[in-house]
Amino acid sequence: MEEFTYKPAADRLFGMVHIALNHEGGTVTVSGDGLPCTEIRRSAGTPLEGHVPIGTREQGGSP
């Protein structure tokens, strides 16, 4: 599955917000006019899951 870029959203506080999801790479990238570019990355070796509800994984992981 290739990278998916969501339609930019206008936020009253942060301006335009851009979100890109890369399933295979295990990353979510968020950037915007009033935001630093931030990337959330799946820990190495973590199996790809179709759906993981928030709060169902152990805390920790790599920094």
C-alpha cells in the first residue's frame, strides 16, 4: 500500500494542517503553517496490523 496524503485541513489555531500516512514505512507525518513537522514511526519489528485501537499496546518502545 503506498503513501496516502489527506486533504489539508484549516485549523483556527495552527493554520493549514497536512497529514501523510505511509502504511509500509509505518509513519504518520503531520506538518502545517503553525506546526513543526512531526513524524510518528512504528517501532522496528512491529507487525503490520489492519487496526490497532489507541491504548491497546504496551508503553515504552523506542524513543
